Amino acid sequence: MTTALITGSTAGIGAAFARRLAADGHNLVLVARDTMRLTEQATELHDRHSIEAEVLTADLATDEGIDAVAARLRSRTNPVDLLINNAGFANKGRYLDVPVSDELRMLKVHIEAVLRLTSAATETMVERGRGAVVNVASVAAFVPRGTYGASKAWVVQFTQGVAHDLAGSGVRLMALCPGFVRTEFHQRAGMSTDNIPNWMWLDADKVVAAALADLERGRTLSIPDPRYKTLMGLAKVAPRNLLGGITSKTGRKYGPR
């Protein structure tokens, strides 16, 4: 039986990955900051699907948290076969409205943690000749909109670059780029979603199903909905100042979770 480690597992896309992978028979390592929610989640998934669900409390905005998860990923006696780097958040407000300390905390989670955890996981995966990493980004990576979008653009470029470097090793990497997903993500950031049209909202379980199908197909980039694939196709040819204006009207970020 294979093992998947999911960061940010207690809500949104992370929780949807946990539900789907447990239903498919994978053992889980669940990572988040809230021990109580993790324990409740682990118990529920174990009882429902008869899988092993390990709890790892860690704050990926800290070196200690990243170190703890990286150490678990390097285990050779109880290896991780699939890493889902999902943890993330957004800051409310435009650039310069947000304290630099908050922006740096975001970059710690979105960039440094993703880099270090991907490196820890792929080291042992390459040794075994198999494994996969899904780094959750966002369609915000493709539009000019603030630090959040810039961090997600890094995730996409990093993931596809590593996928190229590890081609033929048996290890697959994919960047997942959803649009707006119905989760508690925006509420946590204190963002209003009243001006987001209903047609732009995605279901987390469907996003995960599409992502896993794309991973199985060997894709290095997954935009899990035809509507957003069309929008991102238009983004390639639309003037960048126009895109910036559109994303200003729909909030600081396009984003998952």
C-alpha cells in the first residue's frame, strides 16, 4: 500500500486530496498546524476507509515546521510515494498595503517550503525509481497580480523545470493550477467573494479528480476545468495591463484551496 503526504490537509483542496486518496486505499501523512483538526481528520479517514492516517503538526512558515516535514519525507523505512504540496494562504490588500513581514511569510510557505519539501521527497523517490509530487499553484500564476501570483508563477516554473530534469527517473512532477474553488480559503484571508460570478467557482473534489487524472497521464501542468483552460488561453494573447485590471475587479488573487 502506498503512502501520500499532504500539506494543508485539513481544509479545501488538501482535504479533498485526503478524501480521494484514502478512498483509493492510500495510507496518509496529514500535515497542518491544528493538531485537533488533524486528529479528527485522521480518525475519520481511518474509520471510513481502513487506511493508516499519520498526523504531523507543522507550521510551514517556520524552519522547524519545514524541517519536521522534510525529515518525514526522507524516511527510507516508511517512504512517501506521493507528495501533495498544498499548504498556502493569501494576504488581503494590494501591494504596499500588506506588511513586508506578511509577504515574506507567504513566500516562506509558497516557495521555500515547496522547494525544500520537493527536494526531500524526490531524493528518496529517485533512489526507489518511482514517486510523484503535485505542487498546488493557481491560475494566478498566469496573470499579473501581486505577490501571490508571483509566488505561484515560481511554483509552476520550478515544478516543470524539475520534471524536465528528472525525466526518465520514474519520478513525476506536476503543477496544479485551479481557479476559484469553494473552500474556506478566502474567508480565512478576510476576502469578500461577492463579486465573483457563480460560473467561476469550482468544486474541490472535482479539481482533485481532474488533477490525479492529469498526473496519471504524465502531464506537468494541470488546469482542471475547461472554463479556466479557455481563460488562460486568452490570457496568453490579451494585453497584460488588461489582465491586471480584470484581476483587480475580482479580488487580489485567483486562487485555490
